[in-house]
Amino acid sequence: MQSRFSHSNHKGFNGVRTVLACVLASVLAAPVATAGDFVDTRLSFVFSDDNLLSGPGESLVNSPEIDFGARKGVFYPFENLNSQDNGDETLTHLVLYKEMPGFIDNLTTDAAFVARLGVLTEPENGFSAGDIKLRDAGSYLRARYSFTDTEKDDKGHTKDSARQLEFTFFPTNADRFRAGYTYDLSWGGNKIFTQQKSQFATPGMRLRFDWDGFYLLAGAKSTRQLILTEDKTDVANRELGAFWGGIFGLGYIGGMFGIEANGAIFDAGHNPKQGVQGKKVVSGGISARLSAFSDGFKPESSIDYRLYRNNDDAFEASNYFLRKPSNYDHFTWRASIEGNWLTQVLGDSDKIGSTKRIDALAGAFRADMYVGKLAINVDLVYRDLYFILFNVPGLDPYMTLPGGSSSEGEVLAAIKGEYWFESTNLLPSIQFGIQKPASYRGRISETLNASELTGGMQTVAVMDSSTIIAFPSGHKPEVVYSVKLALRWDLSDMMSLIGQINYNYDRNQLGRRKDTVDYTAEYYMRDPHVLGLGIFAQARF
């Protein structure tokens, strides 16, 4: 009988199984390993439907009927802005951590092997649903010199000093070293290199100096990509070259305010497009943030920037489902405003053989307020089209938008309120949000829907860098209005049950039907009402 698995997939599965077996064996064999070596673990059971009013095949973005399993449609674009994950994933992080004092007084050396093990809910890159995808999640080596006496925390680890010099080395993955502040607006990660489809590592290093709230940092990262030259017959086109990027920053955080700025410049790769092949894609920019906060608070930092150690402090303040509610004795708050200006050199769509520098802009206002057991969160985010597509780069990859076209940026706004009923461990919440999608109106040189979208002027909505929705003639993207009701019931400090109902008034819903004349796919605007349901059981430890 012929196997139902392809030979390549079978080899891939055996390879992953072998790697996992080796990792687990090393954990069990290592005398320093403890139960805490697996940290930031999230187990999520999901029962959901992203649209109870739509069945399979009725919408452009397919909506399966209600079933068990995670799906993206139960989360809004303005949720989890400060993390790479939605929060309903099933995954864990293996962290093998070691700290030792240096031979110099007040010098501390530490290192961590950090691996992310994620259980896939659908096939991905040769994996099958249910397989575990393993990757490095920011392993590092670090040396810290404190200009004052060192202190220990309750886990026995040396605390970071208010006056210290720190060297951090990322052997394979420097993605945690980025420019920008809110994660969804951050940039300069590994994907800024144009050929990150190749599987080469992106190692890097960082130097940071802290002195009583002031800090300076500088660092670099590099990767290897195929060299492209203007001569297509050049043998160098089949060779690998080194490509570099540098990140720098400074700031002050103290008292009740913070002011910070960082920036970067990257030799991101070479343009592969005909006419401009071999031209350098240079990317860079500057980000800044101004923060204010009440006593005892600091500006929010994404969990995806932090260096993991094998204790709980890596995710205590993260914004996932099991963030422990708080009861503040007095009004407590924090707010920040940030801006990002990026620039990039792409092929000029209007001048064959020429390149052009484009600008990309994004900004955000974020605020958290706490009164007793009541928490209120406000977010306002703007991203222009070039910013959303910065890592692609461009709508027509590696090219600028053509002259005569027009584009509008994305605007997100949300307000969320939740109240903690401590006696019953209930946490009800309500969230209102709006999204004005980014859009483009102009010539489309590359489309996926040749039946309706060939030639002429076309309007598309760009929901994110991988989701582009083309509209039938006479239609344009409209503002989306959303509301979500949720109720969380904590069964313990590690496990909760969460139920939520989300409603969208979305006039951008496209449907498909068969044309009765030529039997091709015909697109039309569906009913704008979208009703979603989600029930989650989640444990975090």
C-alpha cells in the first residue's frame, strides 16, 4: 500500500522528531535542568467560529463552520499590539540558563539556550497540523559589569544594576533586538533582509550602558543572502554574500516620564526586479517615544524584546489571557506616544532602470488606567501603506507605487474596560474598536485574481503585509466597527476559562459566486454583519 505521506514530508517529520528527542534527552540528562526550564508555556483549547453568519465558500476569506481549534478571525487588528502572538497559541519555551560570577569584581556572566516549541494548528512549510515546530527564540550570551555592588533576586539571579555596562551576543537569532517600541510598530527585525525566505541565521550583538535612568545602546546584526548583480550572467549571482544592519538608541526613564529614541540602517539586500536587478535596497529610519506614568510604573515593553531566564518574570506583565488582575489602592496610569519615520530605496515604477527613496510613517498613542479593580486601555495607531509593506518591500515587491496612484494609511482605535470580581475570580470586559484599512488605488501589475482584476485602475485594501483584498469596480474600503464582550473565569493562578462574543460591522466583506454567463468567479459585497464566538480553556505556567 502506498504511504499517504510524501517522502519529503516523512523525512521532515523524522528530522523534527529526532531534534525534539535530542532536546528532551539533554534536558532530562542535564543535572542543572529543573521543571522551570520550560517557561512561558501556553496550552489553549479553543471552540470557535469567526463568523456564525457565513459558511465555507461564501466569503473571500474562507470561514469554516464552528469547530474546535484556533482561528485568526476571533481577534481584531487592534488586539495584542505589543506581541507577535495572538494569545491562543499552544507553545512553550525551553530555556537552559546558567549564571556565574566573573573573575572581575561586580562582573556577571550569563547565557541561555532558548528554543520555541509551537504546536501547529494547520500545515505549514512541510509540517502537518499537530506537528511541533522548533526554532531558536533568542539564545544569548551576556556579560554585565555593575559600577555598584550587585544584588540577587529571590531566584538567586543577579539583578540588573542601575549603573552597568552590558554586552549581549545572539549566536543565531537577533530578532529580539529591534528598533521601535510597540511590537506591531517595531522594525529592523530579521525580516527586514530581503531574502529572509532563505534559511540563514541572523546573529547579532548589542552593547548597552545604563546610568541612573539614562541609557545608550548600539549593536549590529548580519545575515547571508544570494548576491544579485546587474549582469544576469555574472557567476556571483549564485554566490552568498554578507549583509549588515546597525541599530542604535538612547533615552532616559525615571521619575514619572521617559524620553527615548532609536534608529537603524540596513544593507537589506539587492533588488531582483528586471531593470533594477543588483541595485541596493537600503532601509533605515528613526523611532521615538515619549512616556509618562504614575509612581511605580514604567513604559510597557513587549515580552518579545526580553531575554528569557528560567523563571516566571519573563511574562508576568504580558498582556495575554492570564495576566493576573490587580487591585490598585489609588489611581494608577501610564501613557505613551511614539512615532516612526522609515526610508527605503526601491525601484522607480515610473523610470525604467532607476531607483527612488520612499518614506514610511507610523505612530501610536497608548494609555493604561487603573482605578481599584477597574482597568481601562486605550490605543490609537496609524500606519501608512509603505510602513505596512516595509518588509515585503512594497505593494509590487521591490518597486515604488506608480505615479498617478493614491494610497491611504491604516487607522486603528480601541478602548477596552474590564473589572475584576475578586470574590468569584471573574473578569468581564468590553472592547470597542474601529479600523480604517490601508488602501491603494492605481495600476496593479501583479494580481491573484485574473478574472476581474486585470488591467486598468484597481482599488485594493491592504489588511496586513500578506493580506491584500481587491475590490470590484465602484467599491472602496470602508471603516470597520467592532465590539467584543468577554468573560474570564480563573480556576486557579494558572488556568482560566474564557468566553467571548465579537461583532463586526464590516462593509468590506467580499463574497464569491459563479457567473451564469461564462462560469467564472464573480465577486460581490456581502452582508456587512459578522458575528464571532470563541470559548477558550487556557493554562499558562
